[in-house]
Amino acid sequence: MKNPGQFSVKINRQPVAPVAVTITTSLPRTDQNTARLDRNMQALATGLAQRLEKAHIVAHPADPSETTPRPNGTELALVVDIGTLQSGNAWSRELVGFGTGKSRLQSHAILYDERGTQTTDLLDFTVAADSGSMPGVIVSAWNPIGFGIHSARAISKEALSDGHEDADRTAKAIVAKMVEYYKANGWLPSADHT
């Protein structure tokens, strides 16, 4: 089993190809997680395509009606499977801190080369993103005014949250791996031209 975040780079001598991004999940859907899961899958698909484009990697969300990966294609296929989704609690994170109420999203990503009769996996890695374990406001509870301000901030943060901060962190980590791989293959423009 690979350690999260570690992977070996396979040099690919074929020219670069566009990347079709597919988000899947191995989580069983329940009444409690379906809405959050759908939000995160959508945010991850859109966020990955946008972040890859900003990194000079031509990408787009895959057509959901097509099976991915498939041989004899013209693209690379980035398939990201969400395996863990814990929503946590922003109020607990803000007030108590130290990991209380932590959210977590763990995904397994594989980059396939579909150009040819057999698909080839070029990258295979796991990414885990979470909300962190910073100290909460209760640590400074001796200051009732500060406590009240931070309590209100935590409540508003929970109410205004779009629920996919971990998807954003996951997209950022996946793009970093993709950029490293593309650089190793010479598929990115040189720094002089960006």
C-alpha cells in the first residue's frame, strides 16, 4: 500500500494530451451524506478543471455519461474517488479547536492514459485534506468579549460555509501532484514563457 502523498513518476514520451476529470465515490449514499457528497463531487470536478487550466494543463470535467477510463481515446483521464467524507463542525473547530469538529476528505486519484488499446496508469496516489487542528477560542475564554465575538464568527462561518472547503484543499493537492508529473515529462511551458 502506498503512503498518502507518495508516488513514483513514470516518464511518458508521448506528447501531452487534454485531461478529462471524473469524480467518483466509493462511499455508500445515505440521507445524511448525499447533499454534502454531491456538493463536494461537483466542487472537486469544477475546481480541479479550473486549477489544472491555471497550471497550464488543458483539462475539463468528463462527460458523466461516458465510462472512464476507456481505451482508444484521445485524452488522459484523471479519476478521483472520494473514499472518506466527514463533515465535522465549524462551530466546534472555531470554539474548541485542537481537532474537535475536524472535517476530512480523503480521495484516491489515478491518471490514466487512454491513448492506445490498453489504458495505462501514469499516476496513482491518495490525498487527504482536513480542516486542521488549530487552537480554538475557548483557550482564551478569560476574555468574555473576545469569546462572544469569536462565537458569533463561528456561528456565521458555519451558516455561510459552502461545505466544500476540503474539496478545494483536495483539488490544490492533486494539481500539485499533476504539475510535478507534467514537469518531469517536460509537458509544461518553461517558466520563461508563463
